[in-house]
Amino acid sequence: MSTQTHLSYYIRPVCASDAANLNTLCWAKRSPTRVNELIARASKLMDKQRGMGVVGVCDNAACAFGMLTLWPRTAEVSDLIVNTQYRGCGIGSAIIRYLTETACSLNVQTLEIGAALSNPRALALYRRLGFSDDRVIVIDLGQGPEPVLYLTKQLSRD
């Protein structure tokens, strides 16, 4: 849990120049190539108006990331990560809200997000933000197959 009581941050679309900070602050175990591929995928989604990637910026560095992908019947928030130093400060919630608003503007009706069952903190956050348990799928998130709970949220067209 972060000891910071007030943190100044903002959310913006990801750009290629964020790769080094994201690699260092969020995905130290991933190769720079994989981080660049993720950013390129987010940029392609944005170009095609099929989603986007965003970063949370604190202390002039990208310290958090989240991506929205539009699928034929739903949209998905994925790859959400916040540097451990900044967790508990509202950045993850802000990213989810930003991507939810984006999904609404793209006329998405159902938004989903997944978390490993071994990550109760993420599950609690998603439930607090209005997502409801939907289904469990076993997925390899990089440490071998594990159960992932997908939660969904119905979006209004207002």
C-alpha cells in the first residue's frame, strides 16, 4: 500500500516514448521488445477506432498502463498495471474510469475485465467500480495456467 496521501497524476493516451518508463516501472521482467509490441498494438487499436492504450503519469513518468479493446460483442479492459509505489492512490481506478468513458463514447454496451483469482485486491477494485462476476477461464498469464475471473459491466448509452 502506498504511503502517499495525495498524489498528482493524470491519464493520457500511451505513446512510443513511454516504453522505457513502462518497462522499468511496470514490466521489469518483460523484454523491451514485448513492451514495444504492446504499445504498437494499442496504437493500432486507436488508429482503427477499436480501442486504445493509456498511461497514468506521475512525477513526469508513465507509471501505469491500461488498454481497451473492442470485440464484436463486448469491449475489454486489459493489461492494467500500476507500479507498486503508486498502488492505492487511485491511478488504477482512474484508468478504468477513463477507458469506461471511452467505451461509452464508442457505443459499447458491455465492458469486461479479468483478474486472476489469486489477485483479490484487483477483484475487489473491479467490483467496487461496478463490475459483476461473470465467468472463470484458465489462462496462462505468464506464470503458467491459472484461473481468471472475468467480470462484466453494462454501460448506459446516456
